[in-house]
Amino acid sequence: MEIPTIVGAGLIVIGAAYGIGKIGGSAMDAIARQPEASGKIQTAMLIAAALIEGIGFAALFAS
């Protein structure tokens, strides 16, 4: 592997981790504000995190 490929893969992983972290933090804030909507918020959070992770894996394999 060449250096730019390794750096690109690292940036992909960091970006995906940052995105999933932002989703988790925002979901916790939303659940704290509206506990009665926690089921819908958690479902949306898991779907969004799975999509981000899938895109991250696809980008890793493409690089």
C-alpha cells in the first residue's frame, strides 16, 4: 500500500467515527428532552449509524 492510500483510509475511519459520535450525542440530547420519543429516536439513530458505517466500509474497499 502506498502512503496516500493509508492516509485516505485513516481519514475515512476518523470521519465515520466522528459522524457516528455526533449522531449518538445528538440522540442522547433528544432523548433527554423528550423521553417519550426514545424508541423512535433510537431507531433513527441506529439506521443512520448503520448507513454511515456502510459508506465507510465501501469507501475503505474502494480505496
